[in-house]
Amino acid sequence: MDKVYSKKFPSGLRLVVKKIDGLLSVSMGLLVGTGSCFETEQENGISHFIEHMMFKGTPKRNAFEISDAMDRIGAQSNAFTSKDTTCYYAKSTSEHLEEAFEILSDFVLHSTFPESEMDREKGVVLEEIAMVEDTPDDLCLDVLAEAYYGAAGYGRAILGPSDNVRRFTREDLCAYIAECYNPANIVVSLAGNVDPHFAEELVEKYMESELIKRAFTPRAKQIELRGQSLFRSKDIEQVHFAFGYPSFPREDKRMDAAMVVNAVLGGGMSSRLFQRVREQLGLAYTVYSFISSYTEGGSLTVYAGVNPNNVQKACDAIDETIDTLRKNMITPEELVRGKEQLKSSLIMAQENTATQMIAYGKYMLYNDSILDMEKRIRELGALTLDDCALALEGSFHTDHAATAAVGKIDAPLRLPR
């Protein structure tokens, strides 16, 4: 069994290492507990913009030299921002682990945010925002987040509005980093062929020695379930729509059963939504459901893209499918299939160092403890129909449910019963 090692440094910085024997590579990441849900209205988009700007130069390297240094050792680096996490990561051969980690820690800890690079990168992010506007399924899900949570907290778009991006200054970025990139709010995660004690030495050498312990008070999130129905009119061929229902926090004991229920509802080609809406009625090419879970709660989203003439038919079919699921529960065969889908995804993820690095890093960031993957797989295997019934009882309530639509539409969709 592969071991997992963790350490907390005096500054508050945390390290988690999943050693995987038999590999020749390592994935490494620096995860920061901040994202769009922590931002104010004026800051919205700043976490994502900082993520972009981190690659634009340090006292040691300019923007080209950062990417060139990674390329010279055959390493890959990138980053992402979510509602509540920002992650900077790299993957290298075990031979070049130290070089890759030094580069990664250099641009996260020492970025200088040159003014010339600020101007250029604003143009890049503005194009990214425009791309989302031209990608109706992504736009629909952003509209749904606002409909479900309102304009604050988890309802804030990760990219933020264009006006904010244009307005950000170097001072804004530095002030946000000083508050949110606190050592106590950062986890270093590594997965692959790496000795945990060597990983500890690298963190001590390139990060901990550069950090000091600072008082840290996490920002309070503005969370309010709004249950609105919002829409955006666009002259496109399809209407993209989504329904959002309340779900459970990520550590709720009903979460695994809820994931099984979601798999049965809309998690694959054998799911009820896919079979009913696409295979039987031919109303959509794409229809699916998924769960987004956070520390305080979450949502189950149902999404479809259809011809404008078929919107009501598709809504009715989705409504009927959910209603039947709630009344009749899932079958024993569906329970087995749903459990195996989730178990296999977890087991297959064990073969991907990047996936494991993120999984163990996020768990440490959110829970300040080590993820027990084997226990998680055992618990999934032990789920029963009664567990799924309990999850269903807490799902699909319309009190705070929301709808969103994008396309040739001039009024909000009605909320399914």
C-alpha cells in the first residue's frame, strides 16, 4: 500500500505527500484556499487574474524564462482557479523534481507583476471572458450559479466582470496576496515517485525558509440561497438550460449516496436522463447532471441543450424523470452500477499523479487531515438502497431551487415541481 505523509511547518504551511512506487514522475502543486467565493464585488475576478500574473516574472526570471526553464527539464506547469481554491502545479520526471519545484515556488512566492505584463495579460483574460460569452453551456452554468446563490459568494463568476479586470492594479494584487496567500492558507501537495523526506527538504529550502508565521483569519463567505430564475437572450441555435437543486456539504455523511443517486439520474449514457431525454425522445444531444459540493453546502445541477421548439418538452421530460426517481427510488441494479462507476473512477484516479496530488491537497486544505482513499472506497462499496433513499429525501426540494437559460428565449423557465 502506498503511504501518505504530512507535515505542518512553523509558518503554518502544510505538506502532504503520496508516495507511489514504480513511477518515474512526480506531480506537485501549491494549493491556496482562495477563489471567487471569497471576493468582494469590486475584487471579483482577482483570484483568477493573480493566477495568470504569477507566470509573468520574478526577480530571478522573466515570463519567457519561467516557461523556458520548465521546458528545458521536460516539465509541464499550469494553474487553475475555482470558486474556493487556486492551484499552481507542475509535473516532472523524478530526476528533475528539485528543479521543477524550485521554479514553481519561485513564481508563486516571488512574482513581481510587471506593469507591462499586467496590460498584456488583461487583454488575455478579457478574451477568456469573451470566450465564455460565446460558449453558451459555460455561460448557462455561470447564470445558474448566480440564480442559485445570488451575486455574492459561490454565485460570483470565477473570471469576474470585464470592468473589474480592466481596473485591477498591481497594488490590488499585492494587497489580496498579502491577505489570502497566508502560509496557513497554503498546502503543498506531491504525488508520485518522491521520497517524503526529500519533499520535506524541498519545502523547507524553497518555501518555508522564505515565509514567516502571520496571523490568519479566513474571510467570511457571503452565502444566501436565492432560488431565482434567470435567463440571457442570445441569437444561437439552441436553448441551453439548467436546474439547480440543493445538495449536501462535501463532508456530509449522505454525500456518497447522493453521488450514486446522481450517477443514476444523469451521470452517464445508461442514466435515466440520457435514456429518456436523448435515446427515447430524441430531444437533446447533451443532457446530464452533476453535484457541486462545498464546505457549507452544494447543489445538484441538471443541464441540457435543445432546439428552442423543444424546450418545454425537454423540461417536462426532465421533471417527470426526477419525479419518478423520487417516488420509486433507484433499483438494486442501478445501485450496483452507480457504486461501481464511482469506485472505478476513484481507483483509476490512483493511476494519475496529477489527480492524486489535487485530491490529497484539497482534502488537506479543506479538512486539515489526510484523505483515506481506501476507506472512501470501502464506504462506497458498503452503500445500501436505504442510504440512497436518505439522500433522495434531502434532494430535489424546490424551496431554494433555481433555473437558468441561454438562447432564443425571452422569459425565465418555470421551475419543475
